[in-house]
Amino acid sequence: MTANTITFVSLAETTTFGIMIGRTARPGDIITLTGNMGAGKTTLTQAIGLGLMVPEEHYITSPTFSLLHEYPGRIPLYHMDLYRLADEEEIEALGFEDYLYGDGLCVIEWPERLGSLMPEDRLNIDLSFVSENSRRANLTGHSDSWRERILALTNIATK
Ligand SMILES: Nc1ncnc2c1ncn2[C@@H]1O[C@H](COP(=O)(O)OP(=O)(O)OP(=O)(O)O)[C@@H](O)[C@H]1O
Ligand SMILES: [Mg+2]
């Protein structure tokens, strides 16, 4: 297990970690969430929303009919679930790049669908199922800045 791997033994631990991400998020940050169905991508996004102080009445769910939901918070949260994305042209037509490089935090489920539009500078969190209430998170920073921030995030999370 590498230093960038964290195990959440309960939903509460996943929530604590997500809140920490939300509290420290900066405008323009991009976080991609990979992992199978049910791995906890949307659940982690909800916790990030808590950390961003998204008001409770804006309950974060997977955008079923739209690929993107925007929530107000300390900074805006742009939540994308690209599972149903057909092709790159569809995403370009929707103007997604404006969100990617916008003034909020962009959290993207199923980022594989972005193909060549995958942003360079991002944090990827790969979630995997361990047992009913336990999940493993493998963090990869795709920039020096994210690599530094991962150290802080994982230090706190494993204390
Ligand atoms: N430690 C944990 N962390 C995250 N989710 C957990 C944990 N323990 C149990 N769960 C449950 O696992 C489920 C994760 O579902 P979720 O919708 O977040 O997955 P997802 O990765 O977004 O799936 P999809 O690809 O279908 O969008 C939820 O029902 C959640 O309550
Ligand atoms: Mg989901």
C-alpha cells in the first residue's frame, strides 16, 4: 500500500475526508473520481459539498438527466457524471470546458469519457470496494501542487 492510499472503514470516514477536501478546495481545482459503480464517487462528492458549505436544500445526487449539476457553496461546485456521455463532441457542444477552467471546484465522475479532453492538472481519486462499509481511495496528483496537497490530505486522514 502506498502513502497515497487511504482506507475508509466507514461512511463516516469517507465523509470526514470529503469535508476536508471541500474545505481546502480552491477555485479552478479539478478532481476526477474513478472506480466502479457503487464505489462511492457520488457519496464522496456529497461530503465535498458539505465541506464547501453547499446549503442542505441542495442535496447532491447523481445528475441522471443532465451530465452536470452546479451547486452554490463557499466556491461553486460543478458536479459532472459523464457515465452517459456519448462522445467528446457532446461534451464540447455543452461547453464543459468553461466549467473545467471555471471559478469553482469541478468534481467529475467517469472522467474516462473525456478522452483527449481530460484536464492535465487534476487530482484523481480512485475508489474501490473493500467490504460493505469500507472503501479504499488511491490518490494521484497530476501536478506538483496536487502532489504536495495530497501529502497534507493523507497525513491528516491517517492520524
Ligand atoms: N465507506 C464508504 N464510503 C463511501 N460509500 C459507502 C461507504 N460505505 C458504504 N457506502 C455506500 O456505498 C454506496 C456508494 O454509492 P455511490 O452512489 O456513491 O457510488 P458511485 O461510485 O457514485 O456509483 P456510480 O458509478 O453508479 O455513480 C452508497 O450507498 C454508500 O452509502
Ligand atoms: Mg455516482
